[in-house]
Amino acid sequence: MDSLGQFEQIVLTAILALDANAYGVTIHAKVEDLSRPKKATRGAVYATLDRMEDKGLISSWLSEPTKERGGRSRRHYRIEKSGEKALRESARTAQRLVETIAQNLGGLAWKPR
Amino acid sequence: MEAALSEPPDWLERIVLLAIPPAAREAVAGDLWETYQNPQQYIVEAFRTVPLVIASQMRRNLNLPALMLQSALIFICLGGPATLLLLPALLLRDAYQPVARPCPRRAIREAILLSSGAMVLLLLIMSIHSPFPIRTGVDPFTWLSLFLAALFLSPFLCLFRAGLIMQADRCKPLAANDVSKDALAGAYENFLRGAFCRNMLEGVALVFAAAVGFFFTWNFLLVGLFALAAIYLLLDSLPRPSSVCDFGSLRAQYQRELARQGQLRRFLRWLWFAPVLVALHARLTEVPAGAEAVTALLNCVAVAILCFLVAALNREHGGRVQEQIGFLDRMRETVTPASLPSPSSASR
């Protein structure tokens, strides 16, 4: 299994957090929130979503068209089993990093839920 | 999300819609509309979004074997500079792949346009290089054949295009909009079985063609390509273990397999056509002195017609694949009594 890049981890986490409401606009907003203070363009989010869908980490489908979108559908996303596995693996790596940094620099008290 | 306070100007939206590749148009244009504040914000957001969407669609639709084969054919026929010029155009064309079959009127119009162009070119050559007296190395019988071919080209191409449209119309669409997981799994199994059978048959045909090519000393690169494609197809026909998954995952798996088989077919159609093009090019290099210009033009016409036939097949089939993928995108799962959780498992 390929390891996830940092931006992929952020986008996957955003989809996980948004659950049933994960589509372009909300994912982009959540990604901006998660990657503060860095900015993320919506185009980068779309490109990452496409790439992860091709890898089978996420899947997508179209909703019914809505009026507030000019009669267009939303493309909803959800995490697949392989995506969950990859995200857990990334979280474990991040946890090890945080622990190592905390041991050497101190002041980083992070406990995963 | 809050409803948009206002909507983008019609003309501006049309421009942005044209720039967004068709496969991403619905979702991206909808997202841009939803976050619309004013024309400036809309333009800036479109500029920051659309180029990356185009690049992503280029990557997604990239059919590397087909692109390499097309580039090699262009290189053989037209040379290096033309290949460098046409390569980005081919990549862009992939990104803007339509999500549906072309409408019949447009398809027939293209056939008429091509045949009319070919006919005008042939008549022009005949008027410049008159068959009497014979100066160009082409005998009057050939001229007569060309004249008749030019006359019947238009009805032939129109009939071919109409046949493709009718054949695609006859193909059964995927079931209803709402289906159960079992029905979707059944449709997917049927599709896989059909694809594997087709791959097996085409693999055997490619082995035969490679053997014939080797025997008749074709271009060795082509023989190698045929053999490699045959090995890939025969390996691809081997049964694979199916994984148990839910409706959404099954749908995604079905869509990916549809796209993969579509890409494979696109490459194979170009591969079958490649020996004809290489043979035409070889013929061009062996013409008698004085007939180069005429033969070159005739070859160009023949290549254009052959390319039209392959492109028409690809567009019709590719459009049908995209329609099926789009149909799956909008498919909803119907909950059957058997798939409902039992009260005991629900309370756990």
C-alpha cells in the first residue's frame, strides 16, 4: 500500500470529519481549517480527490441537483476501507513523530483519542 | 452551506463552463456557483481552480500506451516537429473527453465534411495532374477508381457512422436508477465475464496477427507491440478473486473497471489500425519519380479516412462507457428486506 502524502492525509481527514456532508465546498473549507496557517486552493483539493479516488482510497457519487447550485449536483465523497487503513497508518506515524519531538524538545503534550 | 445570495452572470458562467473538462463540469461548476459572491471573486476562484482540474483530468484520462502509439505513428508519418506540436493537443483532447456519445446529427455532419473534403482534394489533384497524357506515373484506371471511390466515399462514411450509432443504441443500458446491491453485483459480474471473454478472444487474435506479421516481416516494433498486447490481454483474462464490499465500494469498483476496459479498447483499436498506416507510409517511400506529390496526397486522404473510422469507433464506445459511469454516479441503493439489519443486531 502507498503511504499518504501530507495533503492527502489532510483531505482524507476532512472527508472523515464531514461524514455524509463531504463534497467539494465543505471539503475545501475543512482542509483550509485543518492546514492553517497554510492556504489550499480548491483546484488542489479536486486534484487530490481525483488521485485518491483512482487509488481506491475514496469513492464518490452525485447527489440530486439543487437550486442553490444552479441546478447542479454535488459530488459527495466517502472513505473506503483502504483509505481508512492508510489514514490509521499515517496517524500512527504522526503519533510517533509527536512523541519523539516531545521527548527531545518538550512542551508537546498530545494524546490521541 | 448557505444558499448563494446571487448568481454569476450568464456569459461569465458559459466561459467557465467551456473551460472545465466535461467529466468534472457538474461538480466544479456547482461548487463555484455555490460560493459565488461577485464577478471578480468568481473569476479569481475559477482561475485558481480550473487549470488544476484540467491537469487532473489529463492525468486521469491519460492512456499512455495509446498516446505512445499515436505519437509513434505521427512521428513516422509527419516527423518530429509535428509530433511535438500534436502531443499537447492529444493530451488536452484526453482531458476534454466527452461524457456522452456524440449526437447523431453531429456524427453524420463530420462524416459528410470529411468525405466532401476528400472528394474536393481528389478532384483537385485530377484537375492539376490530368490523366491524359500520363505524366505522373498514375494510370487512367487508377484515376477512374479514385473518382468512383470519391463519389461513394460520402455514403459509405455516413452508413458506417449510422451503423455505429444504431449498434450503440441497441446496447442495453444499466438497470433502473434505484437498484439493490445484489442486482448491481450481478450486473458487474456480467460485465466482467463479457470483458474477460472479449479480452481472451482479442488476445488470441493478436497472437495470430503477431505470428503473421513475423512471417511476412512486418515492422518488428509492431510485431513486438502485438505480442506484448496479446500477453497483457491473456493475463488480464485470468479470473480474479472478488472482494465482498458494500454498495458504494462495489459501484466505485465497477466504475474503475469500466474506465480501465474502455482505455484498453481505445489502445487496441489504434493498434489494429497501426499496420495499415505503416504500410501506407512504406508505400509512399517506394513510389516512382514524378508521382510523389500525388501519392502523398492520396495517402493523406487514406490516412484521414482511416483515422476517422478509428476515432468514430472510439468516440462511440468511449461515450457509451462514460454514459455508464455517469449512470452509476447517480445510482441509489434500494434497501431490500434481506439487507435490513435484524432488530437484535440493530440493538447491539
